[in-house]
Amino acid sequence: MRTGISLQPISPTDDPARVLRVAREAERLGFDSVYMSGHVLEDPNGTVLDPLITLAAVAGATERIRLATSVLILPHYNPVLLANEAASLDVLSAGRFTMAVGVGWNEEEFAALGVPFKQRGARADEHLEVLRALWSERPTNFEGRFTTLRETTLGIEPLTPGGPPIWVGGHSDAALRRALRFGAAWHGTGATPEEVREIRARIQRIAAEVGRDPASLDLNGIYFVVPPVGEHNGFLHGHLLGGTEPTGESVAADIEALEGAGLTALNLLIPLTSDTFEMGLAWVASEVLPRLRQTSS
């Protein structure tokens, strides 16, 4: 099971260097990846740095650890601009970047950006087509509802052939179909082992319609864990790994159950205050990761 850490709970205002320090520490402790959320307005977890700018800074501060958005709200972006930004990050990170995307839920953000909320699904589908075309065809021709390209050559060619891997978030049939059409993985939120199995069954059914081998689509997700150290920031959502009073054993057991259901990677969101976040990171590294490695060896 590949295990990553979300940088989202870290506030940039009290200690601007903390986010880079945490990313370097996560790399040292053996985590596989660091993630960053993609909101533009304050969300229930507080202030949020821009994901692509943050991950570009993290790329320069680290060497091995993978970088991912979790998730970037795809309809918020002009797809041509996003294609160039993501390709740039793929190059600057030496191919360590993965882009997890979703259609979004916050109508206030869409209104502030001038993007029709009801068009978010259609825009997400077309934007993914544009991204793939720009990353693989030089020059690119594309005729769509929202984007038209005529002999267009992207400013930078991605280092990863075909562009950075894309993970597609969402639990609806439309999201699963989008993942099968465009994604290297489905990226869910807080699904229990039973729900993961149900998602796998739905993917198998929809894959027949799309014409893709369902086994070629990885399954991964976002999960909360509240270490018994530090100070909780008050934000919780979805399934808690290890329950409300977790131990290393209980968290590892929950992760192993998810792996048995078919999950291949997870993003841990640790809802602690910025000044105690590193305590939670160290707890997961010392109490949970060794148990996962013992199980896999």
C-alpha cells in the first residue's frame, strides 16, 4: 500500500517554511507522496495554498517523494493554461507529479470564478480530452464545446510520455466512467472496504461500456486519521482510520482491510493544528508504517 500525506492542514500564515519542512520530513520518514488540495476560497479546514505553486516549491525542496493534487477542481481552469502548468511541474519535478482531479462541489467558488456550476461535469470531461491532446500531439487540433485549438503547440512538452498520470475523483457513475476514460486511477474519499468492493463492481460493469480492462484502473483514496498526539483542528470528514481513539495497530488493520478490498494507495489527512502537525506525522511514521511494512514482507 502506497501511503501519502496531505499538506492541506498546514497554515501558511504562522510559519511559511513549515510546508516545505514537512514535505522534506515526510520524504525522510519514508512516505511515498505528499498531496495538496485545490480550493481557491477558504474551506472548512481553513486557508489553502494553491496546489500547483505549492507542489512546485516542494519539488525544489525534495528529491524522491511523489507530488500530487488531491484534488484539483478541473472546471475551475482554462485547460490550455493548466496543460502547460502541469507539464512544467512534470518537468521540474523530474516526472514525480500526479494530478488528481474532481468536478467540485462548492457553488460559491464557481460563482466567484465565473464558471457555470451546472456545466462542471461537461467541462471536466472536455478539459481532460484537451489535456491529453496537448500532452501527446504537437501540434494539436481540437474542436469542442468549450475549447477550440488550431495547430496549437503547447509551450512545454511533458517529461512523462502522454503527460502526468491523472487520478479521477468522485463516487458517481459519471465519475467512474470519467476515470475509466481518462485516468490511471480512481481517487475516492473515505470509502470503507465494503464500499471499495462496491466501487470495484461498478467499475467492472462500466468498463464494458467504455471498452477498458477494469484491472488496469488503480483504486486509491483520501482518509482521515487523528493521531493521539498534538491538537485536533476540529475538521473531520468520512471514515476515520483506527476510529476516534486510534492506535498503530488499529490504523494498520484498517489500511490492510482496504488493501484487501482492492485499494492500492491512500492519502492520509491528519487534522491537527499547524504547530502540532509534525507530531502527528511522526506518530504515523513510527506507529503505522512499520506495521504495514511487516505485513507486506
